[in-house]
Amino acid sequence: MSRPAAPLWLAHALRTQRGPVPWSAVTRGALAAGPLLLAGVLADRLPSGVLAAIAAMLAGINDRPGSRRASVKRLGVPALAGGLGLLVGTYAGQGLAAVPLTLVLTLLGLAAGGISAVGPVASAAGTQLLVAAALGAGMPAAISGWQRALAFLAGAGWLILLRLALPTPGSLAGDFRFDGERDAVADVYDAVAALLDAVGGDHATARRAALTAALDHAQDALAGPRLRRYASSAAERRLHAQYAAALPLAEAATALYWAAEPVAPRAAEGPRRLAAAVRGNTGTGPLPAPHRSAPALRALDDALLRAAEAFDRADSRDHRMLARRQSPKDVVRAAFGTGGREYGLRVALCFGASAAIAQALHHARWYGQHQHWYWLPATAVFLVKPDLGPLASRVLCRAAGTVLGALVFTGLAALLPHPAGLIALVAVCGALVPVATRHFAALTAVVTVLVLALVMVGGEPQASVTSVSRIGETLLACALVLVVGHLPMPGERGGGVRARLAAAGSAAHAYLVHVLGESGDRAERESVDGRAERESVDDRAEREPVEERPGRESLDARAERWALRREAYRTLAEARTAIALAAAELPALARHTAGTDAVADVLERLVDTTTACAVHLDDTGRLTPRHIRQLREALTELELQGIEAPPLPAAA
């Protein structure tokens, strides 16, 4: 008899990410918080050194794999928010009594919660804003607020400088400027090959999702901040062109996945050779041509030819950056929409209530003689973040990690010399942060040891008292967040999930309208019976660049289609992630988003069918009865779910 499966909320708490050790991030972590603290001690600027080390630690939590350029935004924006929070918290803590201070922190939580709904970088910025505000208000101010903010920004800036200056394994093999970018683009071609291998099999759906994830990662890696609007170097233009060349390959592979008919193994050889060429920054050599017996296979063959041309050009001009479009209107809509409002209210209530309780305990001397009361609200901020996992999982991991970290620190503090041993401990914990981010409990344990070491170096004399108080405050924050997480809020519960689904529905709608809007023109321009016989990649390897065929969209129209396709799949992946997290909540919360996974299934089917339609229209100018039937079925199901769907044009 098989054992009953563990509940989703418990299974999520026990699950951990796997992968190779990010040695470059480990090195940066070792050179960040510890050396900054040592510099503060040696320069007799201990308060500034402690704050700089905390900022480096928080930046280290956000130091994920990716390109150097993208890391500037991923690390810099939250750091700026943290500096602002520290400034506001310090002056509010110095000038306001307990009740007005609690009100200010509550309003700050409302704003940070709404902003967090915009995206991952905004979420990290909201977290650092609130954590730094709690630190500023709860730590005794040995220096002024603006000096605190400068020290915080200097600590985060130091880690960003390490990220930009130190080589990584990827950069040592090629151009130093392109470490994460080159690997990210190569991963897209590998994902295309993996999907082609899995077409018609049990793993095809997972491989299609992996392709979406690879495209998202490459898009982010290439779309970091720049001084110029366009890529300025030949190497960067070529890398962008290689990414753009992967888009029609991904489109053709998705159409083959939709058809669910296995393809010959040779179809995946071309994308794999392209992946190797990207990683080695070399030419492609001869590419094997897939069979051209179906429109999607012909599209794959054409895409391979175009990719080979893009790779062979020394300085490609086809370097359109298909960056994600997020206008100020989109940001405002996300922050003030149903998801942003619900999350903002919950964050505000948790942060404000935890700050009020912490101040009450502080004035009642529950803490003993020390002056720090920031731990409770800072803990509540991390616990209320849905992107760190389901609520029950977060609470379990935070409680277990804090207890483990406090016990480990108590033992180490009794053995290590002060302050040299504690500074070394901070450096070791900084190196462990990039590895510990794979599990929230491990991350909590490492951060607990690091922060307790900083507190003791900063003047807290008794490790045992500090550890016990931190455990008590963490358990109190866990109870508070559990209660607030289950309180009814104005509006419909599960607003974050439904907002993600609505965004995915809108993106799918725009993609479908664009693809079908061209179908009538294509039907007039191209006839199926009169289409010329196409040649294979091998036969055409020596020809000039391919001219646009009469039935094809223009280059700009095709780029528009790929951008819409990217947004449709990306928003759908974000909705899937939100749905999976909501499903792993306790039953009292999970029931509010029941059935949303079925809506996501229909949207996914619609987007896949739209992609298959685009490829088939490119080839024939008309849709088959199967395309039309599946489109109508998906649109009908969406209408039954209350999601607006565009009508099929008469030409379809």
C-alpha cells in the first residue's frame, strides 16, 4: 500500500532547489559583508560598518545568476529603496512618538505592498524598503539619518561593484562583458532542442514550459540598463541577433509540440549546434536540415537557415531588443489593482501591527536592557512575502531557521574570539547566502547567525540573551502573520492570482488578434497549390540572405508578433507560479483560488494554438479545420470562465 502524499503546504516546506554551487556569487559574498564590517572597525566607524554589512547581505540575497548588466537593476533598485527606507525610518523614529511612528510605518507598508505586485525587482525593493525602515526606527542612532543611508548604499554598491568587476566562469571563456548573456542565449537553443526531442512524448509539456523559462531568462539578461538605446559593440549586436534568431525556432518548436507528432532526432541537432556556437562564440558549421513534410517542419528549416546567417555575420544588424513592455500605466494598474490592493493591505497590517507590538514590548522592558526592537517587524516583512513560498511553508521555515541559527550562533559566540572571530563569521555567512537561498529555512538560519554576529560586534554583550529574544520575536511574528494571513480583506480573496490570470488573458488576447488579423491578407497573397518547392538548409547554405516571401509578414510585423508571443507566454508562466503557490497554502486560503489552474490550462492551450496558427499561416495563408476548432473550443471555455475573448475573423 502506498503512503498518502504529504499536504502541499508541507511538501513545499520540505522542497529545496538543486543545482551547481554558484562559486562566483559565493566569492562575492565572502568579500562583501565581512570586509565591510572589518573596514568599519578599523576606521572606528562601527555603526556605518554594521549598516554597510547589512546592506551587502540584503543585496547578496538578490544576487542571483544572470548578466552583469541585469544585476545592476536587480541589486541597485532594491538598494535605493533600502536607503530611502533607512532615511525615513531613522527620522521618523527620532521625531515621532510610538503611535504616530506606527501609523507612518503602516502607511509605508501599504505603499511597499502595492509596489511589490509590479514584479520581482519591485517586490525586492518593497522588502528592503520596509526592512530598512524597521532598522532605522528600531536601532539606536549613533549617526544621522543621511549618514546611515549613505553607509547602506555604500554597502550595496560595494557588492554591485564586485558583481561588475570580478570575472565569472562564463566570462573567462569569452568576452568578459558577456557572462550571463551568452549562457542565457545558449540555454534557449538547448531548450528548443530538448522540446523537439520530447514532441509527442510525456515530457513535452514540461519541456515547453522550460523553453518559456529559458526565453524569459535570456530576455532579462539582455535587457539590462544601458547608456545608449541600441547595442554599441559588434559583439553585443551579434549576441542580440542570435537571441532574435532563436525566436522563430522556438515558435516552430512550439507548433510541432502543438501538433503532437514526434519528429526525427535530426531536427534537434541544429539547435544544439547553435547552442554550442553561442557558448564558444564560434561559427555554426553545416546544419542538418529537418524533413520538410509539414508547415512547422518547414518553418523550423527556415528558422535554422536564418539563424545560420545571423551567426555567420561578423556584425549583424538584426539586433532588435524585444524587451518586455511595461509602461507607467501598467505599473500603476498592477500596484493599484486587485492584487496590489489586497497585498498592500495585508503587508500594512502585518508591518504596522508588528511595529506596534515591538514598541510595546520594548517600552515594557521585555527585551531586557538592549535598545533594539526592529527584529519583529523585519521578520514580519519576510514572512508576509508570497514570492518566498506559501504562508504555512514560510512560517515553518522561518521558525525552524531562526531556532537553528540562534543555537548555532550561541555556540560559536562562546568559542570565537571577539571581535575578530565574529567578523570572520560574518564573512563566512556572507559566502553561504547564495547557496542558502535555495531553501527559506537555510537562508533564515544563515541570516540569523550573520545578523546576531553584527549585533554583538555592534555592542550587544550577551549572545544567549540576544538569541533567546530573537527566537521569541520570530515565533511572535509567525503567529501574527498567520492570523493576518487568514483575515478577510475587502474585495475578492486571491486577488493576486486573479490579477496574474487577467494579465495573461489580456496578453493572449493581443497575441491572437495580431496573428488572426493578418490572416485575410495572407490568404489573398499566397496560394497553397502555387507555393514553390522549398529547399533544405544544406542546399541553400551558400545562398544570399533569404528574401521575404509574398505570404510572409514584414520583418517589423514579425518582430511585433514575437514580442506579443513572448509576453503571452511570460504572463502565463507568472500566473502558473502564482497559482502553484496559492494551491500550496492551507485549505482555508487555497480554496479561494480553486479552479484557477483550469483557466490557466485553457489559456495555455489558446496561446499554443495561436502559435501553431501563426506558423501555419506563414506557410499556407489559411487555417486548417483543426486550428479553427481548437481556437473556438478554447475561446468558448474562456467565455464560460468570464474572460473576454476576441471573435474569430471571417477569413479564418
